[in-house]
Amino acid sequence: MEMIAPVTEAKRKLLEFARQAGELGETVMLTRRGKPYVVMMSAAEYESIQETLEILSDPEAMSSLEKSKEDIQAGRLVGWKDLKNEL
């Protein structure tokens, strides 16, 4: 769930906003003059987004993901038992 508040409220409610983001996993959007200005989120959420962006910006990883999707659509799958036997 996302909470939206003006940035002027942040000084007064910083601890509350930090708890909402850090402990409750909520995103807190602070606005300035009615427009998005700053986002507060948990460190775990931030790290997850950074990891996702890293994968999305890696051409080799994206190529591998695309090939995997094509394999799935074409039915080129390996069952768990077969995979286990190969290992």
C-alpha cells in the first residue's frame, strides 16, 4: 500500500513514515507542490529493485531469459526426475 503526504509533513512524521516503510513494507511518497518528490521504502525493497534493474540491464541475462521463454513455449522442458538423474 502506498501512502502519499506532502514533504512538509516529513519532518513532523519522519519516524512514523520510516516505520511504515521499514517495518510495514509500505511505500511513502512525499510530494512537493503537489507533485511526486521523494519515495521512502524499506531497504529490502530498494535492494530488490536494484537487483532487478541489474538483471534487466544485462544483455546476456536478458538473452538467456528470452531463450528460456521460447523453450517453454515450444515445450522444450526437462522433468524433475530427468534433471535429477542428469546430476
